[in-house]
Amino acid sequence: MCTPTSSPFVADTRKSRLHAGFHAWLHALLGAAAGLLPLAVAVPAAAVAPAHWPGSVRTGLVLVLWAVLCAAAGRPYFARYASVRLANHLLGTALPVPGRPAAAAEADARPHHRLRTGAWLVLHALLGGVSVVVSGFLLMAAVALPAVWLKGGDRITVFLPVGVAGGASGLWTLPAGALLLVLACSAGKGTAALFRRLAAPLLGQLPAERLAALEGQVRVLAQRNRLAQELHDSIGHTLTASTIQAAVAKELMDTDPAAARRALTGLEGASRAAMDDLDHVLGILREGRAPTSPPFSLADLHALVDRVRGTGTDVEADITGDLAGVPATVSREAYRIAQEGLTNALRHGAVTGGRSAPVGLRVVATAAWLEVEVANRIAGPSAHSLAGRTRRRKGQGVTGIAERVHLLRGEVSAGPDASGTGWLLAVRIPLRSTP
């Protein structure tokens, strides 16, 4: 059984306290060192003052010049960045590392940053210098008193002249030295605690910065959600088409090798397209960069139809209008909508005589609207039963299509057709702003 003194937890706690104390003293030392350069400039500058000025005025002038120089050092962006990083590392604060202010808030945020950073640098140098001087003096006194007693006694000055006798009468120097050592450590900890209280108001974020950070997080989440939806659409379509093509190739391997080879070729092409799309999305997520040009658009619609036909499904495509004139965002989303609609048709479409029922795809681009329709027959349960299941699904399939369309201010309907044996997906997206 471990005793309290041999417990690893106690050892780690003591070690962490020593680290915290050393870091606090190091933070004060760095502040004192940073204040030496402005002091080296302020003293010669004050020396040119008129000779008849009293010493107190000269001293005040030195302090004013020193404070102005320290505050001026807070104007660069790097001064604030370094101060926050230093406080987080040595004082244990959790201040947000400052980023460049957003364009809209930059004009308001920067002057306040300069004033607050300048005040922090002045206090860091002043309090750090006082802490280092006091702690150093107490440490020297804590060592000097026992040292003089060990040498047989003498008279030294510690705040006041003190006579230290040798022998047993000088044993008081040991507890006095220990007390001075505790005071030296307490001075460093007290200064660190004061710095922690000042860090939030002087180095913390302004409301404009917090708003910009939240807006950045919202943009990242929206981008990730959109990429996840694109990945779901692309991979879901490819897996569905690949499964059907593999089944077709297996059925025709002996009776129609040429058709089987065509199915396997289509399977290879669909897999390569999915890998390209997967690399595109994962690269964006891994590097945290914004997506560049969309990988697929309405210009790729004919290739999509050919891949679906490669599964053995007859696609009756009616694509008209100027697809190249459709805005890039709408073109990308419309491609994904058509892809998801065809994927659902492959999953739930009826099979007659070993072949999937034909799927109808209609895409019409006019000056004002883009219309996308996917129609197919339903296998197994009725279309009304499928509609009930679809309403219970969230975040995928028809729900994902509806989210895309609503973001584009369009209209969407998905459900049984007039006969009740088929499924019709109809989407209308405006191509120009309505007054």
C-alpha cells in the first residue's frame, strides 16, 4: 500500500505546482526584461531636460516616457498574439488566440486592441519588474542569513541592519530564511494571480471578434454538412449502380459475355468516378480549405445517364434548354438532385422479366426556371407505403433533396403518381431573383 508521501498523484501534484511556480516567475521575468529596452531609451531622453528641473520631475519624466514606449509596442498585431500565447502557456489562462479581425469588424476592433495590448504590456513590464526585484531580494536574504550564521556570525543589512550571532543563538536564521523563501514564492504566485485577473479584460476577445469566430464556425459546419450530403449522394449512387451492374455481369457471364463485359466496364467507370469524388471531399475536410469549382454539374448529366443505363436500366432522358447558362451553384445542386432521384429509382424500381422498369428523367432549363423530374415504377409495396417510409426518414434521400431545393428557394414534391404504382419526383428552381 502506498503512503500519501509516495503516491504518484501527490508526486504529480507537487511537480505541477513547481512547474506552475516556475512558469509564473518566468512570465514575470520576461515582462521585466521587455521593460528594459524602453527604459534604456527613456533615461537618455530624459537626460536632455533642463538642468534646473528637480530630481523628482526627471524621475517622473522617465516613467512617463517609459510607459509611452511600452504602450507603443502594443500597436503591432504580433504583440497581442505573442502576449496571449505567453499568458496561456505560462499563466494557464485559456484566452482565444487572436486571429485577424473580420473585414466588417476590423476598423472597430483594431484601435481597442492597440489600447488594451499597450496597457497589458505596461503592466506586464511594471509588475513583472517589481515581482522579480522583490522575489530576488527575498531569495538572497533567505540564503544570506543562514550563510552568515554558518560562518560564525556577522552584521548584515536585510531591510534593516541585523546582527547575526554564531552558535545556538543564531539558529533563528533557519526559520527566518524559510519564511523569506515562502514569501519569495508567494510574491511570484500573487503576481501571477493578478496577471490572470487582468488577462481577460485586456487580452480577451471583443464582441466583434466573438461574433466573427461564431460566424466562422457556422460557415465551417455548413460546409461540412454540404460535403457530407454530397458524399452521401455520390457514394450511395455508385454503390447502388455497382451492385446492379455486378449482378447483371454475373447473370450474363455465360450467356452473353459481351454484355457482361460492358456491365463490368460500367462498374469500373462508376467506381473511378466515386473515388475521384471521395478524394475531392476528403481532401477538403483534411486540409480545411474551401471547395473550388464543383466536381459535377448539369454538364455531366449525360455521363450520369450512361452510367445508369450501364446497369441494364432503360433511362428515357429528356434534357432540353441551355444547361450551360444555369448558375454554377444551381447546376451543381441540380446534378446531385438528379443523381439522388435516379439512385432511388434503381433501389426501389420494379423489375419485369429480369430487367428494371424504365426510368424517366426530364430536365428543362428556361430563362426563369430549372425543372427536374424523375419518374419510375415501384417494386413490392405500393407507392403510398413507400411514401410513408420516406416521411419517416430524416437527413437522407428525399429529405436531403428537399433541403437542397429549399436553400435555392425552389419547389419540390415527391410521392406516388396518379396511378399509385409509380413514383414521381418533381423539382422547380428559380434561375433569377423575383421582385
